[in-house]
Amino acid sequence: MICIDGARDLIDFFPVAIQGLESTIEMSFLGYDYYLKHADGDLNILLYTGLKKGEASSYLYSTDFFDWMSNIDLTHIDGEVCISSYFDSYTESGKCVILVEGRGSTSSPLVFEIRKSSDDSVVYSSELNMELSSVEDMFYHKNLTGVVGGTGGVADRSSTPNGLPDNGKNFVFVHGYNVNGSDARGWASEFYKRMYWSGSNAKFHAVSWYGYQTQWTAIHKTPNYHENVINALYTAPYLRTYINSLQGDVVIAGHSLGNMVVSSAIAKYNADVDRDFIIDGAVAMECFNPSQTKVSGMVHSDWDDYYFGQTNDFLFASEWYKLFNNDDARHDLSWRGIFTNMNNTTIYNMYSSGENVLGNIGHDQGNIVASPSYIWGSQEKLKGRMFEPMDWLVGSSVCGWGFNQYSYGAYTNSSGVTGITWYAESPSVAKNINPTNLITKPFFLKSYPDLFSTNSATAKAYAVNNNKALLAQAIPARSFAVGRNAVDSTNIYNNVNMNNYRLTLWPSSRDEDSGWQHSDVKNVSYLYTKDVYDYMVDEGGLE
């Protein structure tokens, strides 16, 4: 028995109207039979749809239709199949739409025949010419995995796909973190099909990159997040080169950490992009808004006493850059405002208040171990707090929220007893540290001797040569992720809460109150997420 695999399977079908059915629906009672033929046997058919031509696409977004047809078997055309009972089952005029699914590549036509029952002679025949191929034959692919030393994934596909829509525009999709070469194919194929059914006529380009370094393939987890942030930043100029080689306007969408690649390509390397859809962005709000309010949830609790007046936080690694002039490379060691100059690109922040990965972390969460629902915030709060081998799993062992135990504090407690426990400098003393001293003796964990060298030329050179690694591993963000929040910035044209775009009816496998989660743009079927794709097609001018 062949049946529809589930709601996610619906976008693999296409509707076909059998013309003339209205005038022939009674012929089976008069000694005629109806046949569908396909020479290669590469088609499955859903005959019992009850759809008219004017509502042919409703199977893609009608939950009532899915509930009804999910219990109906598909018919495999192995050469030919008699479908007379199909016509006998529908007496209402106009219900002439069937759904067709390809099983393999073929260029053979689908043939509809009417035959005399008495001698099997053909009295009417009509052909639907078609060419079916793998979905990956329908879009371009650029593999950037190797530009940072990664391997894997499929090769570039640069040949023009045959017979597909081309309105002169380009739509580029960049996947996120923990997506290996095989996963990237799934993300790209799914995204292509959904954009197509939402009406996009733009050329589709999938870009894969090395966002899965250190992945444990057996459990499909990639522990070293910050290493992949570095990869994202280094991949950006190569993405820019690809984008700027395209003819016509470019509309781009990144998912999760893929937005670090995209935003950096635009802001730092002048990628020529007309519109950018930031989906579930694993990027700090302050990157787009340098005046973004700092939040206590992103401060490690051990530093509470050094957050003087909630504003004077000059001891923090995130604020160390303020000690330097704008022309000093150390001034660039901050997430604040790095994506301010977005090259006149119209930015849409596609966030979700239902986030389960980029959630707004609380002050008491993620200070010792990662908090699953707030894993992005935990990664930032555990910078400088983890030591080998735990720094390979989460957080880092450099700078961040660690303390400089060599220059400050003591192993003597308030009673004057010396032991093995280190005690941080008292807030009253720390508050009066000369800022000039912090240039070479930071209050936070002093991890890179050259960065804090008394030779300013050495320190500047180190900051220039290691900017991306330092940002990723050593400098914490002080604001929440854009993927969970609306961003108040002139750089953002519109903030779109995808949680408001989902259908009231959510998949039965999910709690209705769970909201739109981190990868639901792919993981939840098009049946429920169609409105988000419609929005991107409409706002992107991709019709």
C-alpha cells in the first residue's frame, strides 16, 4: 500500500486537471473506461481529491483536506491503470483535479485515454508533456565548506537549470549551525520547494558552508559552537564574491548562524544585496544597534558586584575596546555596531517569541552549565568560564567572564588566612583601578600575552590578525539574540514575529502552546508555515 507520508510530503505533489471531465463523467455508464498511462512507471497518483481547477492548490494549506486525504491510498501507474471508478465516485461537475508525485526522473508524458469497454479501442487520448528530475537539478548550489578547511557536501552546481522560472532576480539561501553536507541538501531542497509553491519565480541559489566543525555524526551534535562562529566570519568574503557575481537583484535569507555569514558579507565586505531576511538569527541585537540596551541576563552572576551603577562596566571584556581610539584594532573587539553599515540593504528580522534555542536567558541561568532552552545565551555567559576539555563542549577558556587571577585578587581571605582558594578583588578596590592599567592588565581573564603586551604595536597587530577568533571566543555579547526579539534599529526595515504567522492549528506532535521554535521554518510542514514563505516572496518581490 502506498500512501502520503505526512503533511510534509504534500509539497512533493503537483496538481493536474483532466480537461473535458465535465462532459465525460457519465460515459463509464455507457460502455467506456478511463485510463492513465505512463511509460516509465515513475508516477504516483492521488485520484480522490474532490478539487476543482479553481481550488487546485488548496491541498498545500488546507488542514481539512490533509485530514481527509491522509487515509487514502495512492495509485502507482506501472504502465497504465484503469481509473473508471474515480469518475463513478464523483458526480458533481468540475472535480477534475488529481495530484501527481514523481518517483524518479522521466520525460515521458502522462496520457489520459477513454476506451470502449467492448473492444478496448481508444476513442479519446490526451497527453501532458512533462519532465521530472531531482529537485536539486532545479537550483544552483555553491559549496563554501572548503574555504575554511572543511570537507564534504556536494559539488557546485553552476549550470542553468532547464525550463525553470527566471524573473531576472536571485534568491540565495544560507543554512545555519550544526548542518553538515547531507543536511544542507535537505535544507536547500525543502526551502526551494516552499519558496516555489509560495510563488517565487526567482533563480534559487543554495550556499553551504562549514558550520559543523567538530560534529559528532553518531548523535548529530556539534559541540564547539564558537569555532563555527569563526568559520562563519571567515566564510563571509567568499559569500560576497559569489553574490556579487550574480546577474540581477539578489534577495537573501539566512537561518540561525548562517546570518553571521550573511550579515558579515554585507556589512564588512559590501555584498550587493537588495533584501535580507534574517530567520532565527543567532546574532546579538547590539550588532545591528550599537545603542542596544545591555541586559543583566547576559552578565555572568560572578560579576554582579563589578557592574557599578549598572552602567559603569569598564572592567568587563565586552567593554575593554572603549579604552582605545577608533583607529586602534583593539577598538574593534566588540560586537556593538559591527553590522551597522548594511550597504543600503533592506533588512527583515524574522524572529520568534516561541524560540527554544535563542531564548532570552535569565540572570540566574547558564552561569555554571548550559541551559538547553537558552543555549545561545549560555554560550556567551560561559566564555572564559570553562577549562579543558569542557571548553570544547560549551563556552570557552579565554577572556570573557573569567577573572585575571595573576594581576588582581589574592589567595588570602578576609581573616588573613592564606589557602588554595582565590578571592577576587573587592568591588570597592576594583572600582578605582586606573583604566590605563587595564590595557595590559585586564580585570578579566588574561589569555593572550601578545594582546595585552606593553608593546602597543605587538598588541595592535595581534588584534588585527586574530579579530574573528577573539570576537567568537573571548568577547561576550551583552544583548539577546535577534532571533528571539524585535530590534529597534534604523538598519531593520521590519521585525516579523513568525510566531504570529503560524496557523492556530499546530502539528498534533507538538504542544499547541509551544510556539514557533528555532528550526520550524523547515521542521514544520509547509501546511502550517506557508504564510511566512508567502511573506518573503511578497516582500522580496520574487513573483
